[in-house]
Amino acid sequence: MKRQVSAILFCASLPLAANSQSLDDCRRIAAATDRLACYDALATPPTAAQQKPPPAKSPEAPATADLNEPAAGDSLLGAAWELDADRRGHILRIRPYKPVYILPGFHTSHTNPFPASPSVGHTSTTDTGQRPDEAKLQISLKSKLAEDLFGNNGDLWFGYTQTSRWQVYTAGTSRPFRETNHEPEVMLVWRTDYTLGGWRGRYLSLGFNHQSNGRSLPLSRSWNRIIAGIALEKGDWTATLRPWWRIPEVGEHDDNPDIANYLGRADLQIVRIWGKQQFSLLLRHSLQGGGNNHGALQLDYAFPLSGSLRGHLQWFSGYGESMIDYNHRANYYGIGVSLLEWY
């Protein structure tokens, strides 16, 4: 009996993590009675005090960040243009660009019944029959074509924006689309990281931009530009400055030779995030004085309605709300909903 007790105590002191080692220890016991007692002890389930606590559960890995929206505290421009390390590596992925909205109510203070351009054959002699109330739609998407084209920097992006003005309330003329503008562009974007007056510089860009309305004479309007860009952010604010140079066209092939004096030579886009609301201000100017001193401003305000759906208000004042109206001045007021905003 004494030998059995000692064998049991000996076996109980053996590590239980590996059964092969404990069995080997039992086999080394010379006395048959003690060896049997060791085997019996191994077969007895351990008490709660002898059991090892379960290993601590490792924390679950965080879900993959939504690339369409910045996380709380994330960089607005970093998420929108995939500038940060955790946003890289997504090629040919469709991304939001400019706001996507429909404004069923879009009113102008001054219609343009006879659109005109100094170029020969580009002045309408027939009343367009435009009504002051219509609908406006915009879609805008972008996609990264390539990354790090210059060492470890320089991303190539493609963007496309389309805006339409729809005379939906003029049943007598079959509710035509009065004007649709197409704007494809390619951009090289260089990541930057510096501070300027409390603002963080996030990227520099250089791109080719084409904009046209795809119409025949006398209403054809188009131009091509080389656009540079500098983007900065500060907390819930972003600012993007874009100066550009119009690629000249020759003679009568130019639909609108004076377009830069109206649609400008630079613009500044400022966006402010306030909770789930977004405010944006667009300023555009010809950068010239005298008779060529023309510009425009546009204010947009988006507020939450349900889920990703937002209400959207818009006010535009100045020249060039659309290509056909590039040299026409008016105020425009819009109300509707948006599916995507700047951020």
C-alpha cells in the first residue's frame, strides 16, 4: 500500500501535457504493483485545480477598412486618393471622385435661348426653347491604373465626370436633355507630406483633361487642358488648388476660342466635414482683369437623410455652369439627393 501511494504521488507530479512522456515514466518503474498504480493514476481525470487554464483568446483582427470612406480620425485625402500605406495596392478599383447626385429641382435666373461663340458657325439662330426649371444629374468615378511609376511614388489615375441638364418639365418638347458635359481625364499623383501654415500637404498632381458636350454645330463646345494640382488638409478641412493651361486649337476648329476668359485658368475647391454633413465651395477665375475679368462660385451642402442617402442643396453664380453656357452669366439653385459626396 505504501508503494502504491508513493507511485501515485510520483505519477501525479509528472507533466500531463505530453502523454508519451508520462507513460515512459510509468514503464521505468520496476515493481509491477507500483507500475500498475502509475497507469491507474494517469487514467484518472485531473481535478479542476490540476487543469491548465484555457489559453487567452487572441483579439479578433479588425475588419478591413472601407476604402470608400475614411475611418474616424483618418486622413480625408489619404482615403480618397489611397495615399497612406494601409490604403495602397488597389489597382483598377472603381472609386468615388466628385459627388454623385440628382437634383430634380434646378432653376436658373436667366436662360440662354441663343447660345453663341465667336468661332464661325457656332452661334445658334434658333431659339432653344429652354425653360428655367429642369433637373440636373452628375456621376463621377475614378480608378487607379498604376502605382509607384517613379521609384516608390507617382500613381496614375483615370477619372470621368458627366453632368446632364434635363428639361424634364417641358412635355411639349419631349423632355429633352438640354446639355450633357463629358469630362474624362488622366492624372499623375505624387504623395507629399509637409506642413504649410498648419495645413498638411498631401499630394501634387499633373494631368490631361478633356471636356466637351458632344454636340454638332452650332452648339459644339469643347476644350483640352493640362491641369496641375496641390491638395492640403487640416482636420476636417481639405483644399485643392488647380491652375491649368489650355491646349490651343487652330482657327475654325476651335469651338470656343475665348473659353479660358470665362471658365477660367484656375479653381479652388474647399470642403468642410461637420459630423455627417458636408459643405463645399468652388471658386473659379480667369486670372485676368478688364473685360476678361470673369469667374464663378458654387456652394454645395449635403446632409444625412437615410443610410448613405443625403439631401443636397446647390447654388451657382457666375459664368459657365455648363459648356453651352460657358460665356453666359446666371444664378442657379438646385435641390435634390446625393448618393456619394467628396468624402
